[in-house]
Amino acid sequence: MATALLADGLIKEFQIGFWRRRPTRALDGLTLEVPMGGVFGLLGPNGAGKSTTLKILLHLLRPTAGRAEVLGRPPGDVGARRRLGFLPEHPTFYDHLTAVELLTYFAGLFGYAGAERARRVQEALDRVGLAEARSRAMRGYSKGMVQRVGLAQALINDPELVILDEPMSGLDPLGRREVREIILGLREAGRTVVFSSHVLSDAEMLCSRAAIVSHGRVVASGTLTDLTRGEGRGAEVVVTGLDRAAADRLAVRMTRVTEIAPGRFSITAPASVAPETLVAELVAAGASLVSVTPLRVTLEDVFVARVAGAAEGGGQAAEERPS
């Protein structure tokens, strides 16, 4: 399988301080490979090194050590840049321009002119749903609309690879859904999308593969199925018509017993208790079954465990180092 992005042992140190400058390490030997095709999530808490990684891959920063490739070429290679699109975390545009004027400018940077340039501008606006607002000055745009203009400029060259840095940042629920639909549309069109985020629900809805970054290192990576594979975590059973005394007797064997309303209980059973056995016991006690939900390992479980483990096992890697 062809590789879209490659990071091999990336280290990035910044000098901080005013009088006595000292290095702080943002990336600590980060290694990552992103295959072509599908949607890849670069996940991690704020300050984990996600944006620094993307900026090195895009040749906006130079690494202190390590190697990177974009579409099989060194970062900054003109041929590779023609094949990718990028949306920064906080896009800032001249807000006196209209969307058409801005995108016409960006299309010109790629060498498009005349009818071809006009066609690409219109297609980009249609793709992000801004055709009706194409002639309005962007100072009147909402945050979500500005984000969609940013996506349009990232797509103006119909790129094979689209890199989005925190594309949902600051958006309301409607704006988040609009951006998700655009990303899914790119996936269906056969493009490769890489986006960074600390919002796990977005990753679970969009990604085929993901990597979790903590303290400047990749602490877990793979398909979402592989990342969340594990033993069952039991089940949640909701019943009505259960008396308090029976619930109290169950509580000593269950993970949690919660009274939702009078006579209505949510019972979380451990993996050692078969759901059908618990249901039979509850029915025998006079309860009526409402639902049975198997509990699985979620991406949030994996994220919390790996990030916490990285903090305990090597958190000093991302902190200040003596010169």
C-alpha cells in the first residue's frame, strides 16, 4: 500500500525563555506512517505535538532530527505540494474579500487561469455549500462559513491528500456536521484525508485508521477496530418494576446499580456475569426488561489509558530539558 505521510524518529525542540533560553522538546522521536486512502485521525490532548507534526510534514517547520516524507517526497517538494491541500487550525483571510475573490487568488497560485480557474472556484464553492454566499464579503461570514472557505481553498487543486489541522475547532454542532459531511464526501471520492483532533467522537465517526499522540510520541496506532479490540466489559441492563430490596441484593455482585426512576434501574454487570443469566434473575424477581446493551472498549477508553500511561511512563520527554 502506498504511503501518504511518513515520519521517522522526528524530534523538534524549541528555545524558550527570554534572558536564559533553554530547549523544550515538542516531539520526542515521533514515528508515524499514514497509508493512502481513507480518513486518518491524528489524535491527542492539547499540546501533544499534533500541529507540530503536521507543520513539519508540510515544511512549515524544520525538525531538529528525524526524517519525513509526503507522498514519497521530501517535505516542501513542489511536485508533492501540487498534490495536497491544507487547512490550518485557525485560518485567517482578508475579510474584505468575497469567497470568489479569495479562491480565485488561490487558484491562480496553482497556475490556473481563465475558464479553468473559474470552473475550479465554482466547483470548490459547490462542494463546501457556499455557492449562495459566493459574492458576500467574508467579514459577514460565521465561524462555520469561514471554516468552509478554508476547506474550499484546500480543495481548489483537487488534491490527492488533504491535511486538516483541528477542522472542527470552534464550530457549533451544525458546523461540525457540515465539516464531517465534507470529509466523508472526500473519502467517497477516493481522496486521503488526515485530520488532527482531540475530539474522539469525530474520529469514531470518520476515521478508518488513527494514531494517538502523547508527549511528542505515538503511543498507539492502527485501525479503529484494532485499537478498540479487547475483552468484553459486561453489559448494561435496564429494567422496570424492580423493588429496592432486590436491587440492593444485586448491588454486591454488579459493577453499578442505579435507580433512574422509582422501580426503574440501570444495572451494569461485569464481564464475568452472562447477560442472559442476569436477565433471567431479574425477570424471576418480577422485573420487566427494557434493554440490554453490551459494553465494548471505546476509543475514549483507549485514549485515556494510553495518554495516562505515557504521562506516567515518560511524561518528562515533553517537558523542558537542560541545555
